[in-house]
Amino acid sequence: MKKIKPIFIITLLLSLAVVFTVSAEDLKTIFGDKPIDQAAKVVSTQGITVNTINFSTLNSSELPTDIHEQIESLKKQKGFAFFQTKQGEIILAVFAGEKRTGGYSIEIVKVEDNEGITNVIAKEISPKSTDFVTMAFTYPYTVVKVSGVTTNFKITNAQGDIYLQLIENSTTKSESINHISSADALRMDTLQFITNAWANRLLELQEQMDSSNITEAEEMLLRAEWNFVWEQWEKYQRELDLLTKKLTSPN
């Protein structure tokens, strides 16, 4: 068996080094002046297309009646729902859920199409400590209209919270969603008004009980009233929950 000469091995190794060596100029041509960690990101994101989608915010008066009623029945829960119109547009509602006072709001700041996934970024806004707010439960939500996207929604906020879908996709055809009669709608509005009134009184009583300027006898009277008001709020809130469940359950 012939021995491989050392000079041959050295020549082979030098040839491989030339083949697999990339100069600094070559790297600059590929990645520009980006640091190595950013250059790695360029490679990892090649082939992924992300498009920013235009959208418009809608107010209640711009919504079809059946969709507005659906949205109102869902607003106590945190999540989202979408509705497809006959024109092929998508109406998307995002709910912040129940808040103990006024001063809260929510808005959509960005909609993106990421290769079949519609990413939506929401922003929830809380009142400042110096703001004067309504002392009653509120249910902030926002509604936008968008087109040219899939209904494979992924909705998050700046804190990374994920909004879950509350109902299956609906259209604006009245036969495809639960019909809310005028009597049920009136009853729901009445129950919401009553529960908000009792909740407002609960907050007032709690503030009075937390005061250091009341006597023990006064605190006992306030606590007795608080217990009574709580029972009333709980009773009407339970009725409102049952009515909401009835109106949003599948036919």
C-alpha cells in the first residue's frame, strides 16, 4: 500500500480552505453593515411576506342592526368576534371585557397579513389616577372594518395578552345569527342600567366604609346596606347573564 505524501495532504487542505472561505467583503455584500445577530435575522426571515393592511374604525351608527345587537350582547366578555358582510368585507369587534369604572378604552393600532394569518394589535387604555371617571361597570370595545385578509385571526395587545374568539363566524344575514327581539333588547338594556346603578352604589358605600371619619355604629349601618345592595346587584346580574347566554347560544 502506497503512503500518501505529506505534501499532497497539505495541498488538499489548502484547496478546501479556499473553497469554504468567505471574505469580509462578501459578507458585506450579503448583509450590508448589519451586526452578526441582525444578519442572522435576515437569513431567518427570508421568504416570509408581511403586509400592513388598511382598516377603518366604525361607530355604532355605521353597523348593521343585527351585528350591533350581537356585539352589545358579547361586550361583557374579553375576546373578539368577526362578521362577514355580503360585500365580502369583515367587521371585527375586539372587547376589553368588564371594567369596574369608566375611563377605559380599547383601539386597534395595526393589522397585518402574515402569509395567511391576520395579526391584529390592540391597545387597551386605562384611566389616570387624576381622571374623573364614571363609578359604574363599563364594557369597552372597538369595531373595525377590513378587507383582503383571511379570517385566521391572531389578536394580541402590547402586554402579550391573547384575545380568544367568542362566537363562530357570522354573516349579516338575519337567518344565520340569533334574532334578538325588541322586547329582549329592551330587557337587556334595562338590566344593564339596573346592574350599573347597584354597582355604582356599592362603590359609594365602599368608599364611605373605607373612610377613617366614621363611627363603629355608622360602619355597621353602611355594611348592612352594602350587603343588601350586593344581593340586589347579584340578582339582576345573574338575570342579565342568563339572558345574554340565551341570546348568544346557537339556535
